[in-house]
Amino acid sequence: MDPIVNILIQFVIKIAVILGIVFTAAALGVYVERKVAAFIQLRIGPNRVGPFGLLQPFADVLKLLMKEDITPKAANKPIHRLAPILTLAVTFIVYAVIPFSDFFYLNGEKIYMGIATSPNINVGMLFILAMTGISVYGLVLAGWSSNNKYSLMGGIRSSAQLISYELSMGMALVAIFLMSGSFGLSDIVNMQAGWKWNILLNPLGFIIFITAAFAETNRAPFDLPEAEPELVSGYNTEYSGMKFGMFFLAEYANMFTASVLISLIYLGGWHLPFLPEVLGLEPGSFLLAALQVLVVLIKTSLVCFFFIWARWSLPRMKYNMLMNLGWKVFLPLGLLNIVLTAIGVYIFK
Amino acid sequence: MNIKPIDKRAKLNFLERIFIPEMAKGMVLTFKHMFQKKYTQQYPEVKKELRGSFRGSPVLVRDASDGKARCVACGLCARVCPALAIEVQAEETTDLKERTPAKFEINLLRCIYCGYCEEVCPEEAIVLSQQYEWTFPSKEAAVLDREQLLTPEAELAPKLHFLVEYRNV
């Protein structure tokens, strides 16, 4: 077979599988969010549509598709339309460099479980940071183009939030890069083999990163851009129908992305709690790769649960408090973390 | 009086200032909540258990002894009704109690479920039932006439029992 055709087929299958996972996860995320919220508040939650209300997210999407799509008269229409597309697209672009398992051999051919032919591309994490940096444009443009004071304030808050968390997030990651010596996610995961999880080696960085991840995904306690009590619905106030649906979907897809990253970077990624030889699986076999995907998904869903759980437990912060936290607490801590890690790397390697 | 003023700048110790243990405490609490008893009532399937004193929509009692209305059409309920929801017209009968309502209408769109009619009735003939789910296709349909209002005594047992037990006569 022509190698180009072969690569294209691989691409299409990988994209279908990974986007399938992400869409399902986003839909399930909506359902689990509502259920967990209900349980925490001593309610039952959605239970009418399908068994245990499992079809609720699909009913929601159907409703959003049927709804009238209203664009305010004074809005900047092209940008108003662009913003949700940008937000959602950036969320999915990130998956180009995220591997879900180690490589495996199929018919003697080496296949990587990431959309890019080799998820080892050595700028993996930088690419992700760049893309999540762009995702804030979606919110800012939405807030600006709606021509509504609440939307605008939501957008402003979102950019204020970006400059506060992005730096400390980068600082937390620098420590990881020092340890792995690579920006590639596969290298970072492979470094953690045998219970050398980064959460154990680098707990301070983990706390900084997970806090920044909460801010990055705009979830409570840092959901300032859409704070209902003071901003109606923040940046998406003027959106309706499927445009709102795209923001909504992007929020949950973002949460899933952040959870995947946390489980890959800090929670040992796809490594099983024991050596694969115990189950009689050779490294590089298809079954082992499938098992590794399962392990990543289990870790990810636990982190997702943590995100949801925290949302229904913690009160929202004011945005001066977030900036205070980002600049005066996490930035010095992140620098301290880099110094400590550098000393550790110097001594132990 | 020994009330301490709340000092908003109370000295926090180090663990309290880094928030993380405090957040963990809060999250443990919400985690415990997830396994507690739920308070939701699955309304259309599971209905509330009502007490005898519940004030639903007013009905006329059909006496178990002779199968006729207990009402003697004295008009007290119509007089006392603050929302002017009741209209009564009397007629004579050959029965022992001599009077019976020829027309007895309650407009449920006006009724405020205050229960004054029940309180004032000398015969315990109009009581507030346990029916609280009403839908009407039109305004006219919301005006219930005598035949629609008459309800067998057995169905109203909890309320009649409550009146016997607790009513101030």
C-alpha cells in the first residue's frame, strides 16, 4: 500500500477514536456533573430520560439544536459567530499531541496512540500550552463582540485570569521538564514507570498545576468569567442555541483535557500498577495498549470527578484574590519548586 | 451579656492560612453528603402523605346514613368566604332537616383554601378534602356544581375524624 494512504487511514481512525472518546466524555461529564451536584445537595438528579437519566445530555443537545439562534442587533456578527467555534476547535486541537497509550505493533507496523504520527514530537507540552493560551481568546472575543456589559466583564475577567494562572502553570511544568528532559508527553509518562509518579516526586508542582488547571478550565472555584450572581452568565450571556451549546461542550471537553493532562503528567499516565508481564502481555502488543488506554481513562475520570466534586464544595473566589494567588503565592512557590527540583535532579541523576 | 464580637481579622494559624486542610474538610463533608438519604419526592408517582388537617379543595359531604347532602343551605359558608367563591340557594325538602341546597357552586379559581367555610359550618357538611391537583380546560369548568362537589363520607374520613377530635365547638 502507498505509505501516504496508509498514514491517512491511520489518521482518520485515530481521529475517530480519540474524538469519539472526547465527545462521549463531554456528554458523560454533563450527566455526571448534574448527578454529583444532586447527590451532594441531597437530591436525586436527572432520572427521567433513559435509564437513570443517562440520555439526559443527548436530550439537552437536541433541545439546544432546536432552539432559536439569536444574535444581538448591536453585536459584531462575524466575531460573535467565530468565538464559540474558536473555543471548541482549540479544545480539540490539543488532542493532536496527547497520547493515550504507549506505541504498539500491528502487522509489524509501529503505531502511536496519538493523532500526530509520533506523539513524541518534542514540543508536545509547549504546543498544548500555546493552544490553551489561545482558548482564552474565544471567551474574550465572545465577551467583546456581544456588546453587552456583562459579557464584556466576563471577557475581561477571563483575560485577567489568564495572566495570573498561565505563568505559575508554566513554572510547575518547568520542574517536570527538568526531570524528564523532554517536552514530549510520551517521555514524561515513560519517566514515571514503576511508581515514580510525579505527584509523589513533585507534590508542590502538582498542587500548583491542578489549581492552575481549575483556573484554565474556568471551573469553580475560579469560574469568574461566568459568575452567575454578578454577571448573569458572563461571556456567554448573549449566546443561545447551539452557539451556547458549543461553549457548554467546550467547558466539559476542557475539563476532560485538563484531567487527561493531569493523569499523564502527574499520575503516572498509562502505567499499570504492576509490570505488564504479570498478565502475560508483551510490551508493544495491541491488548496491552488497549489496557493502557483503559488505565488512562480510569485515572482521567477520577480526576474529572475531583473537578466536579470541588465545584460543588468550594465557593467562588473574587478575581483580585485569584490574581493575588497567582502572582504572590504560586509564582514564588513555582520558582522555589524549580530550584528544589533542579537540586534534586543534580543530586540523583 | 457575654457575646464575643466577631473579629474578622482573627489570627489564623499556618495550616488555616494555606487553605488546603480547610478545603479538604469541606470536601470531606460534601463527599459524605453523597451517601446520605435523599429528600426528593418523585412527585407524580409518589405522593405526599397528607395529614387529616390538610386543606385541599372544599367539597360537600354525602352522609353515609341516607346518601344525601348533609348541607342545610344555611348560607354561612357563602357569608364567611373572604374570596366570594361560594354561592348557595336553598330549597325545601320533605326530609327531616327540611332544607337542602338547590344550587351550590364553588368557584375554584376564587377559592383561597382558607378553610373558613369548614370552620363555620354547623353541620360539618362542607369540608376541605385532600384533593390538591386541579386542572381546568376553561374558566367555566372551574366552577363546580352540587353534584360534582358531593363526596361520600368514607372518602373524607381523615378530615372528619380530625374535626371530631380537635375542632373547637
